[in-house]
Amino acid sequence: MPQPNAARCADPAASLSDQFRRTRTLTEALAAPLSDADATLQSMEDASPAKWHLAHTTWFWETFLLRDHRPGYRLYREDWPFLFNSYYEAEGERIARFDRGLLSRPTVDEIREWRGHVDAAMEDVLDDPDCAALIALGVAHEQQHQELLLTDIKHALFQNPLGPAMWDGSSSGSHDGPATDSWHTHPGGIALVGHDGAGFAFDNEGPRHRVLLEPFALADRLVTNAEWDAFIADGGYREARLWLSDGWAWVKEYRIDAPLYWRDAEQFTHGGWQERDPQAPVTHISYFEADAFATWAESRLPTEFEWEAVARGQHGESAPSHDPAGGNQLDDAAPPLPIGSEGLFGDCWQFTRSGYLPYPRFAPCEGAVGEYNGKFMSGQFVLKGASCATPRGHSRASYRNFFYPHQRWQFTGLRLAKDI
């Protein structure tokens, strides 16, 4: 059975031990502005409290590294795995997902003490080559939860009528959009897709295999807020002909008439309510909305393989990210917000019309970590390209994010495609 690639996850110049320490420090820094009450909020079942993210990532290290690979290690608290296991059936019973917000205890300070205890214990295994694959996976796992922490707390703070800011800071302001539209054209043919074996990858990114592509074109930029305003003004949310049947039922049931976090000419951000930049990429949309817009624009969504074929060879290290270059400093960080950067990476995750399914010859990893990705390959769609809340090191062509078609609390947007 395949194992997680033990290569470095983020900074190619840093050792795994350095990446572990930087990742743990950055998680703490992201949660630092939150009160205990903030960190306990759970606004919906899709989201988890910030405090739970701090704890779950620590549970991961204790369960999959320390328990099995550090002789004599004893769990910090025998009753906490029930609270902080997420979905690993092999690890036994756990608290119901939507009850995570009921955990007023342990407190954030108690969880931070646990984090410190686990960090100290990890020093004994960080340089063990037999643990390298699991350490690489653990670093990538905690980085994913950094993004979830940011998007989940944004949704929680959005519920407050006062529109509180997590960080002081404003958006970059309006800027000029592209003068003309242009497209990346691709002649089609046989393309190799999937992870090529260089560097870290999750198991769902492989095996590498061949696909046949018809000629197509992929837009060189993301759809903007101004274009979405035009879609709304033209009756986009009122025209059933633009929508998939499930999408139209969703629009009517929940009275959807704009992207999440929009009101008038403003949008809610980690910096509170701010004026919406017309030329910035639209985000916090569902697959249903992305598909309807593409139909309205007389285009379509790309497949994940088309997107990857164009992105192959591009690099996302300089894409907008909450993760500062130093790896653990947030002093100069602005609230995560799409700005309309160059390239295919960053800003927001981009919906494809590809279902999240296993690649040919896919097999999950052995043991409980094999539950990480494979068992979710049903009813979801693949997104590509990373977002402004995604850690550096997760911007690669083969990366496969996945969500259900109605979900939009993540930084999700779209890039159009068309047949040629």
C-alpha cells in the first residue's frame, strides 16, 4: 500500500523538524487574536471551533506519532481523544461533529498547555527517518487546518450583527482589472496528470496517469466581483434555465441571491465589513453558482485535468497566502482577501466540473491515515489552485481540494473554460 510521501511539504530549504516547529507556531499565531469565547464558536456543522482545530491537530500528532513511535509515551489525557478525533473510525467513538461547539472545557489555555507538552515530546522523533512520512503528512494536515481555522472563524464572526474584525486592516482597495480578456489555449491530446513523485503529495493526487483532452481554452484570470454584479443584474439568480436542477432547488429553498458575505456594495472579511473591490475575484460561491455563471457567460467550467494541464510547470510559491515568508510572523499580515494576482494559483479555490473520484490504480494508505482522503470520494467536486487562506506549499498543479456542490464558506471562485 502507498505511504505518504516523506519529502518536504512547504519550504524546500527547511528540514522536516523545522517545518514542524514553524507550522505549530503559525497555528498559534493565527488563533492568537481570538478570545476563549471566539474560539469556542461553531456556526454550522461544516465548520469547527478554532479551539477544536488547535486541539485536533495536537491529537493527530499524539495519536499517529507519539503513541506508536515514542516508547513509554502516555496520553496527556485519556478522555480527550473522544473529543478531538475527527472522522477516523479506526480510532473509535468520538463526539458528534455539530457538538464540538458545546465544549466550553477544556479551555484554550488548557489546550495550549497540551500543545506545548506534545511539541516537547515530538522533539524525540522529529529526526527519526522511520517517522519522516508521517511527520510530512502531519505538517500538511496541520497546514490544512490553518486554512479551516481561518474560514471557520470568518463564518462564525459573520453571524455577529456587529461585524467584528479578527484583525485590523483593510482591503487593498480598488484596482484596475485586465484591459482585455485572454485565454490559455491547449491543443488537446494525451496528457499526464497526477503527482509526479517530486516532493510531498496526498494519496488522492496519484497515481500519475494519462488522460485524453480535446482542444480547449482556459481563461487567464478569475471571474471578478463586477462580472458577478452583472450576472445578478441580468437576473442570474432568477433564471431557472441557467441552473442545474439541484442548484435551482437550492436557490429557491435558501433564497440565494448573491455570494456568501455580500451585502449591497460591501463584503464581510476577517477585517470586518469592507467595501467590495469590483475588480477583485469573486469568492465564497458554490459549485451550483459557478456552473450557472459559466452557462450565463456562454462558457463552462474546466475539468480538473484541463486545469492541471495548463498549470503544469507553473509554481505557486509566490501566490497570496496567509502564511508569511518567515513562516511564523503575522505582524505585517493583512486579512486574507483575494486581490486578483497573476498566475493560476492563489486568491481562491477554483471549481472544476470534475467529480472527486479515485484515479486509476488508487489505493489508500495503510492504517487509520488511510481514511484521510479516499473515503470521501463520493458526491463532491474537485477544486484547484489554492486560495489567499491556503498555506504555502499547497499550491501545486496536482493538488485536489474537494467540496460538496452547495458549500461556499471556503474561498471558492471560478475560472472559465471553453471548447475550441
